[in-house]
Amino acid sequence: MKNLLVTGGAGFIGANFIHYLLEETDFEGRVINVDKLTYAGVPESLADIEKAFPERYVFIKADIGDKDTLAHAFDKYEIDSICHFAAESHVDRSIVSPDEFIKTNIIGTYNLLELSRQIGGRMRLFHHVSTDEVFGSLGDDGYFTEETPYKPNSPYSASKASSDHLVRAYHKTYDLPVTVSNCSNNYGPFQFPEKLIPLMVLNAIEDKTLPVYGDGLNVRDWLYVGDHCSAIWTIMKKGRIGETYNIGGRNEMENIKVVEMICDYLDVIVGKRSNREPRRSLMTFVTDRPGHDRRYAIDSKKITDQLGWMPAESFETGLLKTIKWYLSNESWVNNVRSGEYLNWIKEHYG
Ligand code: NAD
Ligand code: DAU
């Protein structure tokens, strides 16, 4: 892998992955980051990478729906491998407005597959980053394995399921060298504060309401983003072509517990609220998300047994790191919360 195309590299996991790849692994090639810079793409997350790796990092503002621009990038940078993150990723947005989810997650993935097929033998690996939400919802027991049938419940998860099927079909039909990963909920630095953990951290710091959907007893299986990055790189280096790997941290937790932990940590780190009340009192139960999946939990035995991957962070250590990151990266937080970064994108890219 000499010229690795990373799609969606200005987003949460993509930015963490590029940092990880260039700063912490033995990867010696070049990263070409193609990102449309939607509301979720924050160029500031990679400002230090642009400076530190001028020869090994290229940024292209482009829509994966735009096949001609992609084809030009494939040729110009002699792309030989892909790690595909770009997607519309927020379930609530997909419920209100599914259009972009269909375009980016399905058609965008199709464009990348088609161009990869067309360059033939030069394409060494197409790694597709997917989600555990394709499997639907679990009851009180059991785990998602690689054999669990797909049963997506939201427009977001249906669009991701569709892209997974296309990736599989391109392997089976055209022999495209692919690997797929289905991961549980990530948290950590650079996550857009529409997602549960950064939203609650920032609202709790600012004494704002903490909106918990429904009864707050929905369960998610939390994985620190750095562990997701190391899992993806392990698959890209050691995974078997055509295989799918589940990634999770065995960190199942009810939403309400997650929010309580955030409140308790902040009470200790920054002190109680000005009225001396604990931050838990900011929690408010609000109308549930339509079609809200009850429980996700990943069985990651395959990647552990076959590729030797293990998460390094527990939920406690990962959550503390994350809270401290949001507290000490005020400029990134203010930029994102005020929408200032969108003005910067307009100025630079029109
Ligand atoms: P994100 O929303 O933070 O980032 C998505 C990035 O993709 C942004 O930079 C955005 O600008 C870019 N993008 C969107 N549409 C594009 C288009 N048409 N062309 C080019 N770029 C486009 O998402 P994330 O949380 O970093 O998720 C990354 C991937 O990982 C997604 O495929 C998602 O389904 C998957 N995933 C996420 C999680 C999670 O917990 N966040 C868990 C499992 C899998
Ligand atoms: O499981 C992997 C998926 O995790 C990824 O594929 C998605 O891209 C990612 O967004 C995430 O999806 P969720 O819907 O699980 O994440 P979210 O942070 O939106 O919500 C987590 C849980 O918290 C969910 O049960 C809904 C609940 N929630 C969320 C928000 C934003 C609340 O109770 N209140 C909130 O304000």
C-alpha cells in the first residue's frame, strides 16, 4: 500500500485514523484524503498533520458522489488501496432527511467500488468501514457475530447495510480484494457534538440540559476511537481478503449510566455547578427516537483469535481521556460549536 485513499478523513474516525496511521504505525506510504467537508468534516482536526507530513499527506475536497473527480484523483495519485470512512453517520439526521444518506452511503460507495474495479490489479485492498447497526437490535441476551443476519432499522443503518452488500458483491463477482469491519459505538477526540458522549460532555460543562431519549435504558457497546483505528489497521495488514470482522470493546452500557458517569467525572474534574447541585440534575428524559434500537453488543472473538487484536482502553480510561480532551481543546470546540469552521471552508474552497 503506497498510495492509500482515505475517504471522509476530516470526520471523527477518519481524522483519528490518519493521525494514528502517520504518527503511530509503520505505514510508509502516502495518504490521500478525499472529503466533501459536510457539516461533519472539520479541517482543523488535521491542521497539524498537514504541517508535519507535507510529502505524505494530500487533501482533496471532493464528493464521493462525483465520479469524474474521483477518477481524476485515482489516476493522479496512483491510488492502490482504500480505507473508506466517508458517510452520513448520524441516525437522527437520517430519520429527518434520508436523501444524503442514500446518495453518499450507497451511490458514493458504488462509485469507489466501480473505479477500484476499473483499475484492475493495481488495487491491493478496499477496506470498508461499517457499523454494527446493520444487524438491527438485540434483546437482553446474545451478541452480534459475523454470521448474524442483517436487519437494519433506520435509514442510516439500511444505507450502510446496502453499501456492505455492494462491497461483498464486488468481491464475489469481480474478485475485488476487500475487507469489511462492523464496529460498535465509538467515542473520543474530534467527535462532532451531535453524538451522545460529546454532546453530554459539552452540555454538562455549560450547565445545559442533558436530553436522554426514552427511558434511557438503551444499551450501546462503547469503543475508544483509538482502539477502532488499531483494529482497522490490523485488518488492513493481516485480515483475510473477502472476510468481515466485528469490532467491539465488550463495554456494554445503558445510556443513562454513560450520562451519569460523565456528570460524576465532571463534578470531580471541574467542580460542582455554580448552584452546588450535582450535574446529574441536568438530565431530562425526552421523546424517544423513532425505531430506537434497544441493544447493541459485539462479539469480537474473530478479530481477537485470528488477528490478535485487543482494545487497549477500558470505558473508564477512555471516557476520562475523552473528557480531558474536550476540556483542553477549547479552540476546536468553539470552532465547531459556533460553526466558524464552515466559514473557513467557504473562504478556502468557495
Ligand atoms: P463523521 O460523520 O464524523 O464523518 C464523516 C466524514 O465523511 C466527514 O468528514 C464528512 O465531511 C465526510 N463525508 C460525508 N459525505 C461525504 C461525501 N459525499 N463525499 C466525501 N466525504 C463525505 O462520521 P464518523 O463517526 O467518523 O464515521 C466514519 C465511518 O465509520 C462511517 O462510515 C460510519 O458509518 C462508520 N462507523 C461509525 C461509528 C461511530 O460510532 N461513529 C461506529 C461504527 C462505524
Ligand atoms: O453503533 C455504531 C453507530 O453508533 C454508528 O454506526 C453511528 O454512525 C453512530 O452515530 C452511533 O449511532 P448511535 O445512534 O448509537 O449514536 P448516538 O450517539 O446518536 O446515540 C447513542 C445512544 O444515545 C442512542 O441510544 C441514542 C441516545 N441518545 C443520543 C443523543 C444524541 C440520547 O439519549 N440523547 C441524545 O441527545
